[in-house]
Amino acid sequence: MRNHVLFEIATEVANRVGGIYSVLKSKAQVTTAEYGSNYTMLGPLNRASAAVEVEEIVPKDPAMVATIKSMNDRGIKTLYGRWLIDGAPRVLLFDTGTGYYKLDEWKGDLWSTAGIPSPPDDHETNEAIVFGYLIAWFLGEVRSFIRGNSIGAIANFLTVCLPRERKSCHRTIPRVAFWCCSPLV
């Protein structure tokens, strides 16, 4: 794919939790230099980390502006900015708490399409489900806004990938290439 945007997805974007944080920081400068404004990291919003690690900026890319507005209009809060590390990559962080109104629907989808159960009161499971579906929602929206521009999109997941989710994304988000750098489950 030649003319494309690159999205890297991880739970540790501007959010120090474990080893992926170090991986992201170590590659950000080179990737930002290569892709420029066509590179954005996507992650969940941790307000405490973002307050010291992210400088909020206004997006300029029309597809990004339209996608963020569309999701914000449906209640999903986001933070768009520059991660204050070498390379200063753009980041879009999703407030997963604002997506919980769709949690039962998304859990139902996981069960009906893939037979994947989820415990009712497991916070980590709920966060993973909401974050995953917010990413799929975002990729679908952004793809619809860039469709007429002959621009492709690559989504690089630096987290555990579920084959069902990748299949669903391939069905619903044409012309997005998916790459997973972690184990498939």
C-alpha cells in the first residue's frame, strides 16, 4: 500500500503500564519522521498520564476532524494531541468510560458472532471490550471519510488480537490493512 495513513493501537499509548510503553517510545521518533502527519497512535485515555504526557492540539486532517466530531456527537470523548516524547507523535486517546453505554450490545456481539463469553463485573474485560470496539468504530468512521481520496489505512495492533475482531474489521472496514505485533488468541 503506497498512499496510506498508519494507526498504531496499544493500551500503553501515553500510559505507562508495562513493556509496550517502552517499545512505543523507542520507535516513535523514527516512525513520525517517516510518516509525518499520516501517523497517529490510538489508545485509551488515562487522564492522570495524559495531563503530563500529552499536549492537546486541534487536528488539521479533514478525515480526523470529521471522525472525532462524529464520535464526540455520539457521546464518545477523546483527546487529540502530541505525545511529549522524542518525535512528538500525534495521539488520539479514547475515554473508554464514555463508551460503556454500548457495553451490553458489544458483549452480545462477541457472544453471538464468536461465542466469546465475558463476565458481568470484570473491569479489565469490560475495558478491553469497550476499547476494542471503540477502535473498530474509529477505523470504520475514518475509513469512510478518506474513502474518496484513494488513501488506504494500516492499523498496527501492539496488543493481543482476537481473530474474530480482525475478521469483523475486514468485513466492515474495507481497504484497511491489519497487522498484529502480538500473539493471536
